[in-house]
Amino acid sequence: MTRTHLFEVSTLYGLATLNAALRAGLFPDAGAKVLVCSNNAGVPEAVADLAESPAFERLAAPFDRVVNYNAAIEPLHPSAWTPFEAEMPLWERYFRLVWELGDEPVHLVVESIQVSPAQALAWCFPQASIDVYADGLMSYGPTRNKILSEVGSRIERLIHLDLVPGLVPLLLEEFGVRREIIPTDVFTGVLGELAEGAPLPETGERFALLLGQYLSPLGLISVAEEETLHVEMLEAAASRGFRTVVFKPHPTAPSELAGPLLARAVELGVQVEVSTEPVLAETLFDRCPIGLVVGCFSTALMTAQSCYDLDVVRVGTESLLKKLKPYPNSNRIPLVIIDSVVAAPEAPARLTVAELSRLVEAVGFVMQPEVLSHRRGAAADWLWEHGEHEARFFPEVRLGELDLPGGKRTLKTRVAPTLRRVARSAYALERRLEERVMGPIRGVPGGG
């Protein structure tokens, strides 16, 4: 049956992922293809819209039309708004009217289903089937917020890039969602086309590419710590003999974060070019003489290593793993992946993908023990075997709260098992009530 597809997107990388998925034939039943663009920045008015990027027109070409989510719901913020239950039918009628959807069945293709705008769209179209597409390393971690079965039971697929070949995503595992991989050659083909005509760094010689991120504005580290991280990236490149460096800051990161890096470059005798062009860092991988890619835990590090076979180096993952709070923070799995399979400046990669898979399973369970309760035994076995050598990934108190090997038992942890049992019973009761009302829930033992 032909359905109108609404493709929700907020980043260029996500749009490139959707473009590749369409080219790979992953949406054969798509009727009208409507691209729903949202600007999820804290202050959307202060950040350029996705449609203003030079690459947007090419990436949006496969879609029948483009609509602006922010304009449709203003003055509400796309990341903060979800409809009240009584309003849902009105919002569906409104979106169908302003986006000219008619009465056709709707299929949603969304990113980050745990939060809005994906959550809001899922509630506004309560009869719509759903695909979730993942454009980064977070898909390898567990679902970070509980998704009610009214939404979860409608999710058909998780569509993702093969950024860590052999590693299976944990995202949405609790709903038994089918996983489909976007072929790497199709994705790199999309990036290659974007690179055509894109502005290149002025340097013509072989250089190291430094990947900035958006860490201090998110509160993950302080501004001073992020500046120090950039300096460490520069020093890692210089230690490999590079005297020409291109620094690609995150598009929404403050420009002053590059100041200490530039000052240190003068001391080291390294020439630095700061690339502020609104293009994906990945578009440089195939067109420029890049000898090294340096970053912390950017998805682009794995894209460079897995998709382009470039030499990559990680910096700062150890200290960030210690600072990252709370423990279920969704950035933890990307950090664990990069720390494990990407080389450090003075050390090779630590783990194979098979070894990484078991580590991710254990970390994922400790992050979300209720969602991944069926993986408790495997996590405990791994901790018995390897927990002592990989202790930096697992706080003793957290393990104690979960009554796992290596845990530190305190007064708090002696009380915690009782509280966990109460929470687990409440969670199970809620699931049973949902099943009684809605029928069997996919992916849940005893369900369909």
C-alpha cells in the first residue's frame, strides 16, 4: 500500500543519511515524500536553518516537497513541545491541512524517537507506522528514555549506517524492531556528490584534520576543558609529524574555542587553518590529502575509519568518561566505542569488534537495567571475566546498586535492591495493563 512518508530531519548528516536510504531502495512503498525540517537549537532564531546550507538543495532533491516544522508550530520550541492528549486530533488535522497531506495514510521516518520533535509527530499522527533512522554512534546504545507502547509498538524498523561493522545497535531492542543497514558505498556516494563544488581548505599539502565538537555548550565539560581538548588534538597531530592542520569546529560552537589552539600552534610551528564553511567534515575525506583525522568521540571519526580507511586518532576519551554524568548519558556508548576501537596518540586500538560488542552490552545494561533486563546474565558474566581490567567504564557504586560483580556495597546500595524490585514490579504491572488494553506488545516476552 502506498503511503505518504514524512521524513523528519534536523542536521545535514541526517539528511545525507536519509538521501542514501532512499537511493538504496529502503522505502519502496513511498508515495508522496515530504521532508519535514526542524531547527532544534536552543535559540533557533540565532542559528542558520538547515535549508540555508549550500548542500541542502542537492540533498533535498529526492523529496516531493519541503516543509518547515518550526514555522508550523511557532512560537513553540520543537525540542520542548509535545501535544496534550486532547489536542492530538486537532494537531493532526492542522498538519494535514498546512502540509497538504489530504487523507492518505502517513508513515513517519524520524530521528531520536526518545525526544521531540520525533515524539511530538508520533503523538500527532497516532495511526502512523514509524521508521527510526540513526545517523550516529548513539544508535549502538540503549533507548535512553522510556517509550510507551502506544509509540513503540508502531515502530517497524531501525535504519542505520554501518559505522562499526559487526556491532549490532541496542536502540529499540525492547520492541523487537527490525534493523536495516544503509550500504556504505551508497552513503559515501552521497557524500562524494556533496563534495563536488564544496569549498576546500586553502592548503594544498597533506594535512591533519581536527574535529571540534559541541561539548561545553551542552555542559559535558567546561569551556576551558574544551579549549584544552583542542590543544591536545593539535599536539597529537604535531607528534605525528604534521606541520599543516585544518581545524573543523562544530557549526554551532563558539568561535573563541579555537583561540588557545592557535596560540599553541605558533609555539609548535604548526600552520592552522580554521574551516568555518557550512559543509560536512565528511565531504573533505575523499577530496583532500588528509593524512590523519583527530577527534574525541565524533561520529566523523568512525566514518573516516570505517568508510574511508583513513588514519584516525582519539584524544580525551579517558577523562571525558570520568566526567560524563549521569551514568545513563547517551553520549557514553559513543565514548566507549571510540575509546575501544580507535587508536590513541601513543597506543593502538584496544579491542576487536567482537570484544567491543560484549563491552557495549555490559555498559548498555548498567546504563538501562530495566530496558535491557534480559541482558543481565550476559553483563554479569562479562564483568566476572573482564570487569577488573575495564573498571574505568563502571563506577563501583553503580555496580553495587545493581548487585553486579565489582560493585561497592554501601548503605545506599543495600537499600537500592529493594527500591529496584519495587520499580521493576511497577514497570511490569504497567506493561501488563498496556497489553490488556492494547493487545500483545512486540519485543516483550509473552508479546507478539
